[in-house]
Amino acid sequence: MTLSPISAWWLLVLACPVLFAGEALLRRVPALVRCNIPASVTGGLLAAALVLGLQATGLLQISWQTRVTAGWWTWLATPEPEWFSRPAKAVNLPLLVGFFTCVGLAAPLSILRTGGRALVILLGAATTLAVLQNFVGVGLAKALDAPPLLGVVCGSLTLVGGHGTVLGFASRFEEAGFAAAATVGAAAATFGLVASGLLAGPLAEWLLRRRGVAVSGVETRESGPATPRPGVVGDLRDFLSEPKTAVVHLLTVAVCIKAGAWVSFGLVKLGATFPAYMGALLVGLAVRAAHDAAGGTWLRGATLVRLGGLLLALFLAVTLTALNLAELANVAGPMLVILVLNIALSLAFAAFVVWPLLGRDHEAAVMVAGLVGFGVGSTATAVAAMNAIVRRRGPAPRAQAIVPATGGFLIDLTNAPTTTAFLQWLR
């Protein structure tokens, strides 16, 4: 039996049940908690695997719509010149932009300044990783008798860049002769998204255990069961515990999202290739800087972190539930080889190069998880992995301020020229 594509609104309706399922799975499989796998990843992949199972058995063929045109939903994240034409937007776009707005608003300049050396190391490492991914990708493509541009598409364009960068560069790769850039890039970015969600947390946990860094009171020692802190329900309850504060922060985030939509619109008009959330992130950083410079106290970091965590969890639940895992199973041979080896390279680079440079401590492990997250998948999965570690092992304020800023926009300032340079070389 085949169903018509299911409305994207159902993805939003199912987001909370998917999160609850992920949290239930974590409670029943303590190893997932010890590996720092986020509930949104476990729940989303569980839902996607269920759909894949129904399709494989022939019982039901399910496909999802992922875009909507409803003006009331798209207005906040869309500038008016574009919004009047009612463009189709990803249903989870407001969640993603809202999350990055919270990242900007929750990042005081004092933490960013104190993390100067770590920020330079992390950005330098991410840029180096992008170059390595492209060299390995191009070399493997040539060895496998595939188009060399496939190596860049399966390199930093999709792994460090993600879906947004793919969309921004697709036309340029098509002009260079790689007609399937958008399709291949979307599949490669999805592969990286899944891989980063599953590997970033376990890598950090392995490094910490090798180093002998103990869990800081969030769970019992290794001999006891792993018990995660309250999940989405607990975060929502904490966020709403002060209704006036919650409303003020929601309104602030909404205003920044709208202003950020215009900033992103301006960047595009200037010819810049940045993700859709870039404007909101920059506005959030600017508002927080002005707030701190004026001696303000009304922006509360803990409240913004909880709100951002809720938006991130919902975004990932929607994103992963809508994945068509059958498409990943059908990835062409050369593309799969390049992706697997590039991901292995990224893990090795993070563990054996970046981890020692950052100091081999708790903060370093959280930053390594973040690097793998956005260096293979996306900043969203990076922050989800970091949050999972922090829930178990205690706060890492520098890492939680530095990684989103690095993966959210700083790496785009270096990855875009890197991708362009390889594209020019291979034309």
C-alpha cells in the first residue's frame, strides 16, 4: 500500500512523541547514554528506521513532505520581499533559526574572549580538516575513476559545509560540469548528519575514559547505571518556571529572528554564500554584546540555553524522522567509499591532533565532539552531542560558547574560499 506524501505538519506533530521515544530508549539502553547519543538522534533514527522497515516489507510505502508555504509559519524567518511570494520553506527552518538565535544571545563576549587560544585552534583545525577532506576526496575520486569534483562534493562541501552550503554551491558545480551536484550533495550531507549524530559523542567519551577523566556527579560511577538528567519535559518545565522571563526571552528571540532574516537577505544580495540562520546568529551576537556593554542583566544564559535546547531537539527530531534511509542505502560505490574514509579521517584528526592541542581535558573533549559534529554533519548535531556530554559530565562553558560560533559561521568564512579554490583547480 502506498500513501501520498504525508503533510509536513505531521512531522511537527510527531516531534514530541519521537523525542519521548528517544528518551525512553536511552533509559532502557544505558550504553547509549554513556556514549552521549542525544535523545533526538536516537528517537529520530528510530522513527526513520521504522519507516524503512515498513517500506522494506512492502506493507506500506511512506514519504514525507518537508516544505510548507503557510505565511503564518514562514513569515518570521523570511524577509517581506521574499515572503509576499509565499515561498516553500522547510517546516523545521524556524526551529533551526531560533536555535542559532539562542546560541548568539547566550554567548557573552567575556567567554569568547577567554577562549581566544581554543577558538583559534578550533577554527584552524576545522579549516585544515576541510582542506584534508577535499584532498582525500579528490584523490579517491581519481583512484576510483570517478569525476574529481565528486571528491569535493563528498569532502568539505557537504561534511564541513552541510545542506545549506550544498544548496549555495550547487549551481557553481553544475556550471563546472558536475550536473548531479545538488542530488549527490544532499545525499552526502545526510550521510554526514547521521554519522556525526552517532559518532561525535562516543568519540569524546572514549577520549575521556582513556584519559581517566571521571564523571562529575551527574551519574553513578562506571559500575552503576547511567541515568540521564530530565529531558525535554524537564527542560520545558524549567523554562516555564518563570513565565514572565520565558515570555520576554521568547519575544527577544522572535525579534532577532525577524531582524536576522533581513540580514541574511542582505548577505545574499551581496553575493555571500551563508546558511539561512547566519543573519539571526549575527543579530543575536550583536544584541548580547550591546546588552553586556550596557551592563544589562535581563538576558539570562540558563533560560536561553534551555530554550535553545528545546528548539534544537525539535529540529533534529523533525529532520531525522523525515530521512529516507533507503536513499542512503543506495549511495553509489565511489561516493560511499569517499564519505566513509573522509569520516574516518575526521575522527582520527580530531582524536590524535586536535584533542592534544586543546589540552586533553573535559572542555577539550566537548570541543572535539563539537568539531566532529560540525566537521562531519552540522552545528546542530555538534551542539546536541555536546549537550549530551554536559548532561552527564558537567558544564563546559568555553566549549559551549566557542563551538557554535565556530561551526555556525566562522568556519563558513574559511570553508567557502576553500571550496571555491578546489572548484577553480578542478575546472
